[in-house]
Amino acid sequence: MKFLRNIFDNAHATLNKKESTKKFFPLVDAIDTLVFTPNHVTKKGSHIRDAIDLKRTMMLVIIALIPCLLFGIYNTGFQHYRVLGQLDTASWLDMIGVGALVVLPMVIVSYASGLLVEFIFAIRNGHTVHEGFLVSGMLIPLCMPADVPLWMVAVATIFAVVIGKEVFGGTGMNILNVALTARAFLFFAHPTKMSGNLVWVTGYEDAKVAGNLPDGASGATALGDLVQGKADPSMAAEIGASFDAGQYDLLHSFVGLIPGSIGETSALMCLIGAGLLLWTGVASWRIITSFFVGGFVMASILNLVGGNVYFDLPAIHQLMLGGFMFGMVFMATDPVTASHTNTGKFIYGFLGGFIGILIRMVNPAYPEGIMLAILIANVFAPLIDHMVISSNIKRRLKRVKVA
């Protein structure tokens, strides 16, 4: 490690010798502070000494995302062989191989395009490279369909970093979650690549065009089938059976062996990540708990309404589908865009979960409402905190008057 330390020290000294090369200091400093402890210190004001810094916090989130990433790689290959009717002949190594060839290039493109923008802004503005994209670079590919083109991943990432973060001042200043901004951009700019039944399973569209699909093979997500059953009552019984004891039953939905965005299908993997984030104190238990309660309450209310296969699905089963658990654990808990007051976190989380299920179940054109719900909650987070703080001030002023 001393040898590596000397390399960074020499690089810093070389870059700082000339004014023309000083602007490239952030490039070396970004790698240096990722490998070693940053040497930035507080100059004034009260502060707390701690062994952890922002980069280490971000790395804990990435570690928490590893179960979703690994399962997403496997499930991508599993769904590929499932629709081709080759599950009996394909080994788990074959599934991992296919999944890795799809997922890993998306992760590489996401980091490469996002960090390129980060470096450009750091050099232009003369500041160190911000740490926030360490997590966003992983979240973006995990919330994408398996068949989305790589150039779209790059364009969406660049848009999210520039428009969603840098124009507001960089990491810590953005009002919207960066990864969800990328997903929202692609959803509205290229909807055919972010919705429908052809994009969730890699190779499904090509096999369908070539006529190589076995009878009954489908690339539709569970939520897509629910919407179809809601629109066509004649299919409700068949679709309902697939949720009772078929491909989309509660066990499969919880484990995640169903079509969907790469990292969002497995509630089990999301809960493993949540356990790490809660144990280390990185994520807020208030947001996670209230988000789950908000979604459960809305799903339960619509259960009482009933009338179609979508509304009749049990509330707990509803929460295991789509991106609800992934959004709850990794998106809604973003410390920058979420509420900061303790009471505000409860309100913010409940609002996100409640609206997410409402959009999902009531709007037939948009079966996955978690993305929009969290973005809406992001917008309202400052207002929620303002109301909570104003309420606290009024309550304390009343105490002063009484005293």
C-alpha cells in the first residue's frame, strides 16, 4: 500500500507544478480518495470525528446492491431460457453467462458515461469529483429492462447527471433522485423500450419475430398481465390462476424468478440489502417502514373495492411485485432527495408508498407507478420538512408564552 501511496503523492506533486495541469487534479484525487482516506479536514465550526466518510457510505450502499445485481444477472439468463423453452437443457452457468453478457455491459456504460460527465464538470468548475454517482451508476442499470439498448443507457445517464444533478449544483443539491430521473427520461423519450411485453426478457422480441417461441411463452411482467386481465375480463380466470399457483404466485414473486427490471424482481434480495443498510445506519427505518405501510394501506383499500383480478390480488402479494421493494429500499431512502426531519420521513415515506400503489392499480396505462410516486415525493420533501419545522416552532412559542 505504501508503494501505491507514493504513486498518488507523486501524481499530485506533478499535476500541481504547473497551472496548465492543475485542472486535471480531480481525476487523480477521485481515485486517491476512493482507495485511501481523504485528507480533507474541517477548517472551522463544530464537527464530529468519525471513521466513515461519504465515499465509504456510498460503498456500503453498493455492497447492499450486490445481492440484487447477482440475482438480476441470474434471472436475466433464467428468463431468456424460459421463454425459449430450454430450462431443462440450460445449466445455471449458462443462465449466468447470458445474464452477465446483458447486465455487465449496462453497468460499464452507466459508470463510464456518468463519470465522464462528473470529470468534465469537476475540471471545468475546479472542484473534486463528487461521490454521489458511485451509487447512481449502479442503480440506473438495475432499474432498466434487460433489452434496453446500451446507447439509451448512456444517453439517459448523461441526461440524469447533467439535468438532474449538475444544474442544481452537484451532489447534495439535486431535488430528484438521479437514477429515477434517468429511468423517467427513457420512459417518456423511448416508451416502447421501457414498457410493453417485449423488453423485459432478452432475446424475446427476436425469437418472437423469428417464430422460435414455444406455445404459451410470454415476456410479459406480472403487472402487465394484471393490466391485461383488468382490461379483458374473459382472461381474468386464467391470469388469476397464474397468481394463485402459477408463474406469479407469492413465492415466485418474493424470490423474484419473474420478468421485470434487472434488479427489481426479487423482494428477498432487496430485503437483504435493506438489512445491511439499516444495520449500518445508512438508510432510514422511518422511511422504509412508512413506505411499506403506505403501499399496504392503499392496496388494502383497493382490495375492498375489488371487482377485477388486479384489485382482488392480496395487498402483501401486490407489494412483492414490480419495483415496490427496490424503490422502497434504495430509491426512497436517498438522503439527499428525501425528507430530513424525523416526522417528515414518516410522512414522506407513507406518501411515496401510498401514491405508488394508487398509480399502479388505478391507471391502466402505467402499471408500474413507483418511479413517479418517489419522484413526486422528492418534490414534496422540502415542503414536508418546512411544515414540520414550522409546526415545531409554533409549538415551542406556545410553550414560551405559557412559561
